[in-house]
Amino acid sequence: MGKFSALLFLVTGVFFAAYTFLYGSSYYPNIVPAAFLDSIAINLDWANFGTLSFPIQVDNFLVFQEFHSTPPGFTLNESYLFGGIVFLVAVSVLALASTFKKNTFPDFRCSLDYSLDPHQFQRLKYWITQLKHAANNLDYRDFFYR
């Protein structure tokens, strides 16, 4: 089973890598330059008429450049393919889980009888009863209203 799952991962990885190499290059975000202008009024000279003085302003244009990333392309066929793969994997895992050996939960007390010596078993029983008494004496208000 271990070799099969490793081979399955390898084949799936090779498939997706080949698909990306052959068809997926146009779906990566493209970085495109974007330019915009901003004008700033600059004082070129002053015109003086007696006591009045007026600035002569000209527009100075600043060119800014930014880089924008365009969104990746979206195709419906790839979405359906990915959804189909996820569906097949989910159905396969559920079908495989139904073939597992069906064991009931073992009785914990019986397994302790055989795995512990009598002294250890008595100590464990003592601590379990102490925990039960502590749990019965807990007040939920101690936890919620602090």
C-alpha cells in the first residue's frame, strides 16, 4: 500500500507539472507598467505693476510609473477538471474507508487486568476514583464566571 500511494503521488505530481509547463504559462499574473501624469504649477516669473505683483505660473508635468499585476486567467474547463479530481479522490477515500476491518472498541478494563500487575492496577483504580470524585465536585460556575 505504501509503494502504491507513493507512486500515485509521483504520477499526479508529474501530470500537474507537465500540464503547468505546457498550458499554464498564460495564467500566471503578468506584470505590466502603468504611467500617469500629474501637473504642478511652478512660478516662472513675477509681473510687477506698481505696487501690485503677480506670479506667472506654468504647468510642470511629472510622469510617474507603477507596475500592476493583472489577474490570472480563469477557465471553466480547468475548474471542472479540478472539481472532478477532488470528487474522485473523496469518493475513493470514502470507499476505501468502508473496506477497513471492522473492530469494536476493546473493553478498557479487561485489557488493564492483563497488562498491569495487581499493585499497579490497584493504584490506577485509586486514581480513577479520585478523578471521578474531583469531577463530581466541580462547579461549572468556577469556569464561566471569573
